[in-house]
Amino acid sequence: TQITWKCASGQSITINVTAGQSLMEAARDHDVDGIFGDCGGNLACATCHVIVPPEWVELTGKPDAMEEDMLDIVETGRTPTSRLSCQIVATHEMDGMVLEVPGA
Ligand code: FES
């Protein structure tokens, strides 16, 4: 599943993500700028913030209540389609998706 991260730094990186892997893990493994995943995917750090293009939201789903609370404290401006990428699990259908990584 090819997914692209477009970073505030100008970096654009396409990663071949294994289905079942979280998008935070895939990004962290490839040193995507702006994705830190400090808490290891436990919804405790909000350093894995991405913006999902509206046309892909149906596939990525919506944040649950705990993720909502964490999204409220992201330091990189929350948007209506912001997600914490440790909570998005890659599927084959996400092939071609382009995520935006907001800058501080
Ligand atoms: Fe910490 Fe996603 S990795 S909230």
C-alpha cells in the first residue's frame, strides 16, 4: 500500500506500508519529518498528527473520544480532518493516499 506524507518542511516521502501497520509506525520507521510518535502509539503524546484529505476520511474513519481529547491539544493547528496517525491502521484500499503533516 503506497502512502505519501507531505511535510511542512517540504519533504515528500512515499512509503510502501504493510496492511495492518499503523501509519505512525510506518512514518517513524522512515523518519518522516514532523512525525515522532513519542508515546509509541498509546494516544498520549499527539506527536503523530496528520491531516487526511477529505476524500479519504471514509477509509481512515473518525477519531474516537480519547483521540478527540488528544487532538484538542496538538500544537500543530488542528483541522476538521486531523487525525493521530497511530490510530490509523493501513489497509490495501488506502493505496495512493496523500497525508499532510502540519508544521509547528
Ligand atoms: Fe502518541 Fe500517536 S504516537 S498519540
